[in-house]
Amino acid sequence: MTVDIIATFPKVKLMQNEPLSKYTNTKTGGKADFLAFPQSLGEVQSLVRYANEQNLPVTVIGNASNLIVKDGGIRGLVMILTDMAHVEVKDHTITAEAGASLIEVTKVAQRASLSGLEFAAGIPGSVGGAIFMNAGAYGGEISMVANEVTVLTPDAELKTIHRDNLDFGYRHSRVQDEGDIVITATFNLQPGDPVKIQAKMDDLNARRAAKQPLELPSCGSVFKRPTGYFAGKLIHDAGLQGYQFGGAQVSTKHAGFIVNVDHATASDYLAVIHHVQETVLAKAGVHLETEVRIIGEEPASD
């Protein structure tokens, strides 16, 4: 590309033609034309304004945990906000920057004797990603504790959205529809006993470790829960546990996960997803909708 964004922003950590497989939890994905790790709101704002002037598409990929980047990579500017990770406690609220680890925020809450985020103790995403998809586990969802979110609009304008206007739904929030970039989120929590909070977090993490293939690269839970069913059970009952294409495999530990067992590509992942969807639809009459975010371009054909 002819755009010289790296020279324009000498103080920002910026790379060209960077393989996103180095950053995704699946260890797959093609190259980003440009990849930035901004450290402040000002840097994000400047990058977005510049990208708009240069007609560069902007993609934010959070912690790249519940994500598949196709092997053709992503055009334009990709931003990972993990260098923006400040977390602050005030009374019964916690305000965290978008790049903060959700797991780390739950630890901050526990140390501050604040209850409400225990369900998220093992969710391997960022705060921004958790808001984006209304992350949840074990009966809890971010929508239950999020109070307000500060975002940067596609026009690089800053605005604050109250929880009532975030349109939270199952693995959905308004942020997905508007194309906003989460900058900070504030959570309203309740006073609690730190020992009991820690015990609940430990219990949920033990349950997660016992059931989920945490020892292998994966994109987390692949499919949304269909009404009246459990995706993992449908996949198991269809005889798909252990099904493998290339280096991607339906986990033998939990059928709702697809794991990278042998240098998988994103195309391997997508082939497994499509096979699972077709087989479950044929055998159970249920269409499995992906929960994982799939972005990027197809690889160039030979």
C-alpha cells in the first residue's frame, strides 16, 4: 500500500504486513496491512482520523480470543488495544480501559471486595470485546453489570452510552451495529466478602478447566446456544466429536470447541465449522449460528 502511516505516527507501535496468527488465540489468520498498538485515547483518535482521510478501513480485534481471522488477512488498519489496560476502582464501580483483560478486572473486583463479575473469572477476552459481544458464562452476562460505555464513533467522536441504550442481547450489543470502538467501560458492582468471591471464582475456573480444552489453541465457544438446545450436545449427538479437517478438530473434551491440533489454518477452522453446521442441520434440524466473530478476506486462489 502507498499510505505511509508508519512515518506519520513515529511514536505509535505500528507494523506493516504483520501476521495476525501471532496474536489470535487460534494461532491462525493472515496478515494485517497495518497493525497498531495504541496506548491512549488520543492515539486511537488520531489513527482513526488519519485512516478516514486515507480511506483506510479500520478494524479493532480486542484480545482476538473469540475471533477467526481468515487466511487472506485484513485490509487497512487493524488495532489491538491491549496496551490500554488501566483499571480504576471508585466506591462500588470499576472503570476499565478497553484493552484490559476481563480476567484481570475480576481479580481487581475481588481484591476490592466487589461482587458481580465472578462469572467472568475465566473469560479470556478484553473489556472492549466483552462489551462488544455481551460476553457471558455460567449464568452471568456483561449486560448485568455494565453501567456505561465510552466509545469512539467511526467519525472519531467520543460519546458515552448508558446501559439502557446499549441494546444488549444474547452475544450482542449496540457497539456491533454502530461500528464504534469501545474506549472504557464502567461496571456497577455490589459489596461482598472477598473470600466468598474468590471461592466462587475458583469454583467456576475449576469447572471450566475440567470441561474445556484450555490446553490447546481455540477461539472459545464457536456456536451460539440454539433456543431449547445446547450446541455442544447437538454436535456430540451428531457424532462429530473428534472430527478433523487439516489441523482443526472438534474438541474431544468439549464438542462446542474447535481446537488447533496441528498447525491449523483459518480455512481449516471454517471447513470444520461448515461441516458441523451441515451435519447438525441434517441430523437434528437445527441451524447452529456462529458465536465466534469471523472477519478478514479469503486467501488468494492459486
